Amino acid sequence: MPVTLGDVATVQVGPEMRRGIAELNGEGEVAGGVVVLRSAANARAVIDGVATGSRPEAPECLPGVEVVPTYDRSRLIDRAIDNLSDEAVEEFIVVALVCALFLWHARSPWSPS
């Protein structure tokens, strides 16, 4: 004799599972937002604009609303620009030294008159 699930348990339709909730630092549910950057836009300028334009003192914010950035790329962008600037200076110096080495080689037929 087959035993079905209904014989050993109560089967019913339950509530649908919640999806898309966000939680921050163990303090409960929060609303989240994402800033989408347009192609070829200045990322640093957009980040600065969002930081100054999304203050809780803005008139469209409700009382008790707090804007908390969770992922800010500005430090990453600044470090990448600093790194590229340093590398560009180093490469310029190396290229200048190599050019000087080949242009002022001791055995070259050019001699100052």
C-alpha cells in the first residue's frame, strides 16, 4: 500500500518567498539603489555629483532617511590615476635615457665642431 505525503503531513500552499531584500550591517532591511554610469562619462565627476546630491538634508528625503554609500569607487579611481601618472613619468625617463644612450654613443661618427 503506497504512503503519500498527505498521509503523514498537512500539505498546503504557503506564502511566496520574498526576493530582492537587502540587509546592511545586521541592522535590518534597507532600501538599495544603484547609480548607473553612462558610457564614456567621467566616473569621478559622477561619484562627486552623487555624493553632493544625495544628502539626507535634501527636500525630497523623508525624516529619518539616511543615505549610506556601500561601494565607493572614488579611492580606486584616484589610486589608479596616481599609479598611471607615476608609471608614465618612469617610462618617459627610461625612453629619454635610452634615446640619449643611442644618440650620444661614443663610437658614432658625429663629433662636435
